[in-house]
Amino acid sequence: MKLSTLHHSSLTTLLAPLSRQWPLFLAYIVLMGWGNALQNPFYRTFLIVLHAWLAAALVEWTRSRIVKGVVYVLLYSLFIVELGLEWIFSMHISPAVITLLVETDARESSEFLESLFSHPELWQVIGCTVGLILLNIVAEHYRKTVTTVLEKGKTARVLSVVIVVLLIGGVLSSACYVPLLRSKELNEVDQWFDHKRHPHDTMTKLLVALVDIRLANKEMEGICQLAAQVEATPQTDTDSVNVVFVIGESYIKYHTPLYGYSLNTTPFLSAEQREGRLFVFNDVLSPYNQTSQVLRNLISCNSLGDGERWSEKPPLTAVFKKNGFRVAMFDNQRTADYSEVFAFSLNTFLYHPQVVQACYDEVNDTVFEYDGQMVEYLGERRKAKDEGKSLTIVHLLGQHVGFSYRYPKPSHFTADSIKRSESWLTDEMKAEIAHYDNATLYNDHVIQQLTQLYDDGNTVLVYLSDHGEEVYDYRPHFGREGHGEATAEEIRWQYEVPLVVWCSPRYIEKHPDIIAALRKATDRPFSIDNTCHLLFRLAGLRTSYYLSRRDILSDDYKCPPRTVNDKRIDN
């Protein structure tokens, strides 16, 4: 075979995926690379062209309609997910999104889908996708006609040269993926993804998410070791105490009169505050607005302001159990089968078999439609037990999205209860706000149920929410935005959270020093990733993991730098 013939054959082979599968080639660039190649195009165009060529080459060289169909389905599926996340939730494919997807059970999925279909942006996403599919069908109809033109004479030679240059550039640019695949820590992945020359196409985002999850799996191995290695410390206080730690969900602090709301959504808590049994903290932030991220740092003994990762310190539950407390977890957000959840997920962190052994004496084996049912279940389980020293964690559904599902009917508040007059506020929005306020009212009742289980003992109850929410509070929007830099208004509604401490009459009588400290501390700034030190203090637990400078009740307390989405904000 002559050299010129071999050369022509090679170019034809390289050109064929573009010339014969050009609709798929263009579809890949549009669907996977939209917005990506326009940013730093010199570096990213080479990569997106290489990826599109590889997809087209797979179809061309296999000559299989099934393979082609699978490729198209994959491309459009990823496109509609990414576009929907971006337009509806201001998010993108990421480890957090994958975690949320795999943690969601059937009930939450149906509620999420119902709320999703209420977004007008969803129909824009569907319309955009359908439009591209129709264009794609038209392109496929004329595919062979255009192929004939692309493979003729000068056009074919010019395209061959262009595609060779682009493919060489793509291969060389692919070296950028090597540091990503060699990353040993999650922060290395974050730094890689933030690099302006590195691609941000949908396939790369998916790859980054999978690498993140793999590294998180390794971190879980370390957590299991840390939990098992916690050592007991001699305790001087032998008296029994019940510590009840209630973790709420999506609680907007400004929807309670405790923080100035006009509707009485917390009659019980407000009455307890007036009686001097409830202490309300006024300047408390959550570092994230996603439950998984929050709870890892809430349950761990780390401090984000000190640069400590959640995987570097043991769970506070292990510290309590090792030091003689009976630890129980009642989680109304626990999925039915946590063993099928990625190690990156919250449920694996909380319920990995080795973690369960080191951290709990009891975990719930069922979930309920309403939080009050969970409290009744807790009460039944507690009746036959001599608690002694105990830590009981109750993780509520609270005001989770799908507000109308979070409280039993009938409703107390209606759209007419919302006396606001913004021009953009519709009756439907007011109805949604009313649903949220009804869920908040029911949440108050749930806390009352909990206090009634323990009010005759030496009990202290700490309630906080994992994060806030938006429900048309200052703009025509509800839900939470993504994970980037938050505005001042977003911090106010999505990251400021309620924190209250309730004390039984007996606890107040036995601990006048702590009561005085509570009264003194309510206006201090605080970040909830340091809650373990507050719990240790309230429990009278001596441990090396307790730091008085991170205990909001201590005279030594100094608020560390507070962060929102890993970005420092002014205290």
C-alpha cells in the first residue's frame, strides 16, 4: 500500500466519526458542553471536541443502532438533569446532588417530584429539551445527505486537517485529568474543579462527583477507626442526666415569634421562654444548607473555623457512649436500607455497622409519616428502660420540602393568615407560606411532646435546625440555592437557624451555674458545628474532646471564624 494511500485512509478513519455521525457529534457538544467551551475556550474547546469525537467514533465503529440509542439517551438524560438543576435549583451535578438522590426514599421522592412539577422553570427545561430533540431528529433525517457533502474533495481534506489538530489538542489537554484521578483528599478535588483551565462540562462534573464519593468512602474508614478508638475519661459527676438533642429540618427562624414573627407558630416554646425554662440563642449560623453536609459536621467533634474536617474527629455519640451514657438515635429521615447508600452519604456516616457499634445503644428501625408518631414510638421504647445517664438524638422531618405533608390536618393557618402586601406575592404563594407555618406550629407541638416525656427528670433539651429555607420571604422564590457564595439575604433565611435550650424544673434546680451561663450566652455568635462542646457542658461530661474556648456557655468562649459553604464570613 502506498504511503499516500495509507495517509488518506488514516485521515478518512479520523474524519468518519464527524462526517458520518455529525448530528451526534454536534449534539454532544451542545448537550454536554453548553456554557463550558465559551469559558476559557482555548483550553476547553479541544477537550469537548475530543469527547464528542469519541462518542461519535463509538457509534460509527460499532455500527450498532442500540449503541447509538444508548448514547443519545445518556446524553439527553444528563442534559435535562444538569439543565434542571441549574435553572430550578441553581445547582449542578455534584457529590452533594448524587448524595441527595441516593438518600431519598420513595416517599420523599414523590413529594420532591410534586414540588418540582410546580416550578414553571421545569416546563422551560422540558420545552428546551424537546426542541433540541426535534432538531436532532431533523439532523438525523438529513444525515446521509450532509455526509456526502462533507466527504467530497476539498471539504473532506480541510475537515480532516481541522479534526486532526483538534484531536491532538484534546489528547494533550486531557493531561489535566491526571491530577484529578490522583487526588488523595476532597479538597484537592475542589481545587482542581475551581481551576479556570479545567473543563466544567457535564461529563467532567459527573467524573468529579464520582471521585469525590470514592475519596469520601476512604474517609469513612477513618471515621470508623476514630469512633472505635475513643477512650473513657474518669467522671466526677455520678448523677443521672437526660440530654435530648433534637435536630430540626429546614426551620426558618424568622417564622417564629421567638425571633419576631407576627403569627404565633410556637405557642409552647414561647410560653416556656416566658416561664424561664427556655433559652433562645439569637446569632446562630449553619455552615451549609444541605442536611448531609450539616450533620456530618454537627455530629463530629470538629470545628470548621479551626480548619478541622468532620473526618478528622470522632462522632460526639462515640464520646458519650464510651463515657457511660446510654445513646439512642431516633431518626425520622433514615432510609429503609442504608446499606445501599454510597459511603459518601449521610446515612452511611450515621449508620455504618462499625459506627453503630461504637456510637449507639439503640437506633430506630422504622420511620413515620409525622414526627409526633416518632416521639410516641420513642416514649414506648423508653418506658421499660432505666435510662441513667442518657443522650437521645431525635432527627425530625420538621419543615422538610413538601410542607403540607409535614403536619396532620386540619390546618390552623390559611392564605388569609398571611398579611403581607408585596406586589409579586400571589394567593398560591400565601397558601404555601401558610403550609410552612402550619408545619412550624406542628413542630412546636412535637417539641412539647418530647419535653413531656422528660419533664419529671433531670433533663436538658437542645433544639436546633440543620439549616433554614426560603418560602417567598423576600422574593418570589422558595427552597434553597446551590453551594456557592451566599448573599446576605440568603444567609439570613437559609443559614441562620434557631437554637434553643429547654431545662426541666429538676435540671434548673440542680444546675444553677449552667442556668446563669445560659442567660449570659444567648447573644453570643455561634456556628452549629461546635455544638458538641455545648452538649458536653450541659451533660457534665469530662472528656479531652471538650474545648472551653468552643463552648458558648464558657467564660473562655471565643467564636471561631464562621463559614458558609466553606467561605469565611464576618462574625
